Amino acid sequence: MLGTLRLALAGVWRAKLRSALTVLGILIGIAAVVVVTALTTGARQVVGNQIESLGSNLLFIFSQPTARSGARVAALGLTEDDALAIRREASAVSKVTVYSDVRVQVVSEIANDSIQVVGADASYFSVRGFSVEGGRMWTASEGLVKAKVCLIGQTAIRKLFGGVDPIGRFVRVGKHPFRVIGTLKSKGDSPFEDQDDRIIMPIGSWRSRVRPTSGRRVQLIMAKSKSSGHTAQAVRQIDGILRQRHRIDDGEEADFRVRTQEGFKKRQDAVFGALTALLLSVAAVSLFVGGVGVMNIMLVSVAERTREIGIRMAIGARKLDIQLQFLAEAVVLTLLGGGLGILAALGLATVLSQATGWEMPLSGTAVGIAVTTSLLVGFVFGFLPARRAANLDPIEALRHE
């Protein structure tokens, strides 16, 4: 085997330019496979962290239109009373909050910009994991009297106040001034939005002054199950409570829908799975083209070295020896391409990581797949040329010019 390997390396070295071009095709395919794997891992981690930043064990209850007599009918909507009923009757739920929002132009004494204005109750902060960094939270009495007070996120502070401390200052939403009584600790991006680009105020203040709404209606109810093991039970309890309150029989289409973080993660995995399959299929085409290149180069090599093959057979080389020699050359070419492809992928992943801010680790699994793929490409596409070389007739091969 050592002799075979030495002959293979000598054969590769003898045709440097041709070998380099062959290796390049394998390099591109292997680098594509490894980078796609690293990119997918990084993207999954980023989106997973963003979903986790929403909070833990969360359930989201949305309104949705329903079908009545063949026509779509607008949902009556969710209310604060629905949230109170869930808080009171759902034993698998630990916390419940209400939420409404609108993106509007907000004006301060320094600047104005488009900001997400949120109406919520006091439970919103613990359910979503927001914390007050400076100032204070609004009091229960301020919530009851619909006081014109608010808390502001870090991105909104930069937009409206620059480097000025906003606590005690006023922002105008529509025609109403709201006093900033607190600032929120930075929370970063979620899959849907910048969580720091917001102003939060009591839901009553939002409903009466920002977007007038009757009937204590809210856009969304968020609930937190007692643990991940209670999530399915919480979904069933919420569905039963709201069906009873909205007078919807079992089996009928509900005017609300309940979504969980696990549901978001499953949809995320499905999307990433489809994208990964698409990108890997492109990389597989590149590897196939590289493999065809290896086979063509090896066929040319067999044709050029026919007389050499005849001499080796004449002095006692077996068919297996000839076949192993050319198969080893093909494997050496693909392994060189694989090794250089891994190095290229490492460099490209580093550049992409710095450009996107994502962690893109090259896992041992990805490297193992790359090496295994290189070996397989070498064996599969090197087999036919090696077989052809082994089946040459020694007498005809010696006559070859």
C-alpha cells in the first residue's frame, strides 16, 4: 500500500497543472458543503436565541376571522376579561398579560421618529422578561386612571433623545404628551422586531389615547405556562375557556388561535431544513461536476500511460496492483481537494461570521462529512478509469506509442 501511495503521489505531481485544476473542482464542492453546514448552524442558533428572548414557555393567543355560512366573518376580538378568565381558571398557566401595539411617529423635544408604541399591563414585563433599568414602573393607580406615563427602550432613547437622559421628559404620541418615568434594559432583536425600539404604557392609556378602542379589546393575549411540561395542558385549558366565553362549540372554527414557542421552533426547523436541503443540493451538483472532472483526468492519464501499464504488467504486476494504483491517484486528488476545501471553508466562515455577527463553528461532524465525501468521490469516480487500466492487454499496451 505504501508503494501504491508513493506511485499515486508521483503521478499527481507529474501533471501539476492538470491535478491543480482537478483539485479545484473538489475544493469548491467540499467548501460549499462545509460552509452551508456552518451557516445553517449559526442561523439556527441566532434565531433560536431570538425566540428564547421572547420569554420562556410562552403561549400567544391571536384573534382570527371565522367562516359563517360560507363567508369569512371578522373576529369579535380578545379582551382584558378573556385574559382575566385565563388567569383565574387555567391551572397550567402561571402568568397572563395583554398586549396591543401600533407603530407611529413619536415626537420628543429633541427629535421625532417612527417608534412602536405598546399598551400592556404590569404583568407584561415579567411574562416577556423586560426589566426596568432606570426610573420606575407605573403604579396600579396610574394604570387604573389611564395616566399619561410610559417607559422607553434603548433604541427608542437613541432615536428620540440621543445621549440625553429621558426620565422626566415628555414624548408626544399623536396629540397627547406622555411623561417618561422609566427606561428598559436592552433586550435585543427577536425574530419579528427590535425589542428595544418601543415605548410601553398602561393598556388603558394606549386604548383611550393612542388607538381608541371600545370594549376593553386587546390585540394579543400572552400566557406563560408553569413549565415546558405544562404547555400542552395550558393550550387545552385556554382553548376550552375561550370557546366557552365566546360561545363556540367543540368542532367549530374558533375566532382565536393559540401558538407556542415550540410551534415557532418547529416552523423554524422546517424552513431551515428546506433551505439546507436546497443549498446542499447545489453543493452536491458542484461535487458531481468535480467528480466527473476527476474521472476525465484519470481516463486521460490512463491513455497517456498505457505503455507504462504494459511494462508493469510484463514484469509481474497484477490487475489488482494496476487498479489500486490509479484508484489511489483519484483518492489522493479528492482528498487534497477536500483538505483544501476545509481550509477555504474555515476562512470563508470566519469572514461571514465577522460580517453577520453570527457564530459559525465548523463542527467535527461537518469536517468528517467533508473527508468522507472526498473519499467516496475518489472511489466512485476513480473506479472506471482504474478498471480500464487494469483490463488493458499487456501486449497491446507495450505496442502503444
